[in-house]
Amino acid sequence: MKSFSKVLAKFSKVWMLALLCVLFLGVKAEAATGTVNGVKQTNHTYNAVLLEWKNATGDVNGYKVEWCKDTSFQGTTYGSSTEPITKVEYAIQGLAAGSDYYVRVSAIDSNGELGTPSAPLQVVTAPIGKVAGLTQTKAEAKNISLGWKKFNKANCYLVAYKKVGSTAQAQVKTVTKTSYKIASKAADSTFAVMVYPARKSKAGYVANAYGEDVAGAYMSTLPKKVTGVKMLYGGYGGNSQAGYVTFTWKPSGAADGYEYEIYGNNGKKIVKKAVKGYNQKMLIKNSKLKNDQFMKIRVRGYVQVGKAKKYGPWSDATWFAKFVAKQKGALVSNKASDGIRFSWAKTAGAKDYSVYLSRTANGKYTKVATTKGTSCVVKKLGGAPISTGYYYYYVVANKKVGKKVIQSDDTWYGSFRITTSYYY
């Protein structure tokens, strides 16, 4: 029997001979083809998906991509690439919209043999169409709730929203329900809201119709408290008796319209009405808005949520009065030095009345009298006795509310000449 040392010496010679062949005769051993890793979906359309993966190790002469509706990779939905793919990306086309598929990638060695395929990856295509029934369901001071109808072939939805007038990028959220609540930090605001049907894979990729046909609507939080309410004019077209009053206030950034209530001096409600829209000022016409009393108005904004109006808080009450009714001026006698008597109708709620006089219609008006009655005699203007010619005047009723004095409208006036009767 050969000794162990002789056998080992012979084996060493054979090993050395093989090594020399590799080094000097160019004999090369190919590494085994590795498994493809890092397969992921990177893009989509309605009927296509784009894949990427990492380069496999070892003997790689290309890649093969397979896809199917299930992980058996068999049946009528099975498909595969027909030629070796030389890149680490591939677009699968001709797929069904709004659907799930499984894909796997195998490396091909230099002999055309397939390596071990990657683990099956679920990929998704985008649904076609837009959601129906998108509507606002609730409005709160800083929140907006919305809902829509379930969309066939969508297992999730993208909700995109942006405050109107903001330069910030739209917020985009993925939701699985057919409802969503926008928690806004911006009160009294309107948002442009869009909802897209989408499909999400088990790996977390979302395929959607973003930028295509979309359901969209404007939705608002509740309006903030209305401020700055004031009367502009107590009449319309020169007619002080027609029941017209024009108001203005600081507009809301969210309101679809406004509701107002007007109360008489006795505290009884005169009118209540909701008006859609608002263009810096609001003309109110109602025959109950008489020239014989102080009144107060309060205003609140609303947003339309479905068929219902949802209101913000009421403004503080603002007192106002129209023109002092039936202003008159007449000579006391045929002597100018005796002055002119003015008289007017009573305005309920007035503390007193002030009379203003001028020699020109558009000139400076001087307060010439203040009285608690409804008439007075004026003998001088600016220290000068009344003389022949035209005089222009108006009367305002004054009401004290707290520390403030509220005056009736003073934008309408008449003129007269002391040598004749009063002219309107």
C-alpha cells in the first residue's frame, strides 16, 4: 500500500498542474448566475408598468421578465419578454386598467440558461375615469369633510387639496375610504379639492390618474365672524323713502353668501334674509325699512354644504337710521334777521338732532343747531346773519350707544332761498 505521504505528494502535483493551466494556458471558470434583487415598480399608465432592478452577479448575458395575474405564472394572463433584456429596466405594456399583476425577473447566462427568478412582486395599473358624487359633507371652523361614491377597480384614492390664493404646493393624501377630513390650520378659507381613483400594490406603490380626468370642487371652512359692518347709504337713486339701505362689511374668504337680520328700535325683528354671493357692498330693499326709527343689523356668513347652509358666527349688532324724514325749511317772517325755521319728523331712538347748513351744495357744512325737539330756528351761519340767496342743509338724528354716538344717514339734502319757499 502506498504511504499517505506519497499520495499527498501526487495530489499536490496534480493540483499545481491545474493551477498552472489556469494561470498560463488561459483556462477560466465562470461564476454561477445570481438571483435578481431589488425589483420595484417605478412608473405606470392605465395599461403599462415600468420596472427596475439591480444587476445580478455572476454570468449574466441579459434578463427575462415574466408577468401574470397570479403567482403561478401560467394561464391566459401570462406574458414574458421575448428577447434578452440588456438594461435593468423594462416596460410591460398591454395590461388591463385598474388591475393587479405579479412580475418576476430572471438573469440569463451566456449559455441561455435562466437563473433563479426573483420573488414575485405585485404591480398595479391606474383605473380609468373619475369618481362621482364628490361633495362637501361638513364645514367646521378649521376643518372640511368630504365624500364621494365608490369607484370600480379602485382600492384607494388620492385626495389633493390647496388653499385658494396660496403659493404652496398642494397636499396629497392616499386614503382607502370614500371620505376624508381636511384638518386645515387656515380658518375662513376656501380650498380647491380633487379626488383621483387609484390602485395600491402590496409593496406600497400607488397607480393613479393624477393629471388626467379628475373630480374637483371648491370647499370652505365656516366663515369667521363678520366685522366692519356699516351703512353706506340710506336710500337709492336719490329716493330716501323707498325702503333701500346699502351696507358694507369686511368680506370673508370662505363665505358663499351672507344672512342678515334687522331689528327695530323696539327690539322686534323687521326682516331676516340669506343672500348668495357678495360684491363688497349689499343693497337691501324692504318696505319695512322706514325713516322713522333707529334700527340695528347683524350679519353672518355661510357656506353651502349640499342642500344646507352652514353658518359662521353673527357679527356684533350695528345701529343705523335712514334719512331724517320730511326735512323742511321756511321763513320765520319776511325779515331775514328773524332766521329760518327747520322742522322734521321724529326718529324713534334718537337722543337729539343736529342741523347742518352751507351756502353751496358741495361746500363746507357747519353745524348750526342741536336740539332734542323736531324743529329749530337758525339766524346765523358762521357768525353772519341769514341773507338772501340759496342755503343747503341736512338734519341728522343722533343715538348714543355706549360711549359712541351713532348718526342717521346724512348723504341726502335739499336747498332753499329765504326769499321764497323751500325747494327740494
